[in-house]
Amino acid sequence: ERRASKRRGGTPKGVPNKPHPAGEALPAPPISWRTLGAVESGDAGDETAELLCRAESAEDVAEAILAYALERMARCILFSVRSTEAVIWKARGLELDPERVRHLVLPVRSEPIFGLFLGDGHYRGPLPADRRLHSFYERMGVRLPSRILILPVYLDDRLVAVFYGDGRRSDDIEGETEHYKILLRKLALALDLVDLKRKIRAL
């Protein structure tokens, strides 16, 4: 199902706890402020928004986002992106082997799991029966899901992170896709705010 608008494990030892600065930009689709304005802010987590406003580090930002997501799905990952490569930034709900994922570097343009959102802007639906997609889970050493949600995070028109989640209970993912888009827009703004606070304190 591709749409047109497209508490357990923690971060493995050795995995970066902040996103890489973006280099070569992957272009961002335009933001539909009309669509965002039609969704009540509370639907995207007012409490989470307050945590993001108070965040003092990129790690605080990631923790707030993943805590919100884990209430609505079984497993979630934030990948940080530098130029056109992604690494696992933080994860929840997965038992990841640090040695297995430490050197896991995924090319955003050619990794099949990221190809699901490139072009349409997001993917939410069943995991396609494609061996190339299955290898993503094999490399992490985790079981295959039946349904997934994957969305990009853009800051100043650069791809800086990717959010991945899959279902809870009968592999369902709770909440509307638009709510997650708003949440990730808040993530990008919060990262910008953290950087602004750092610059102010450095003066």
C-alpha cells in the first residue's frame, strides 16, 4: 500500500547518538501547510512537543520522538543521514547486536528499504515480498514485520534523518500518517533549536 502524499532495546553501543551533519542534499518535497494546519496539534503529541522545546541535545530530541512512537508501534528506528549514507542513530523495541550494526552503513539512494519512500515521500503498508528488502532485516538480525512505516526527515531542504517503524499486536501501527509527518517536522525544528541554543551560549 503506497500512499500518494508520501520498551525494549536501546541504542547499541558504538552507534552515534546524534545525527551527522548533512552534506550532499537529497531534495525535500514541498511542505503542505494546508494539510498540516488541518490536523490538530494535539494529534501529533502536545506533551512530546513540550519535550522537544526543552531539549538540550540531539539525543534528547531523538528520545522524545521514539518514546512517542513506541506507544503506537512495536519497533522504531531513527537513522541519521550524512550526504547519501545512513546509520542507525537510535532504536527502540529491537534487540540489536552492537557488533552487527556498528558498521552498518546504508546508501540512501540504493538501499531498497529507503527506496520505498523516495519519490512518493513516505511508505506505509505491507512489507513487499522482495528478497532485497528482507536482507535489511537479516543484516540487523531481527525478524521480518508484516507492515511498516518509513518517512524522511528534512532540515533546510536536506535529508538529515529517516524514521522507520513497524507494528504492534497484530502488526498494526496506530495513528494517522499525517500525524507522524507533523511529528517529524517537529523533530527537524527541534534539532535546529538545539543548534541555535548552542550558538547563543557560545557568544
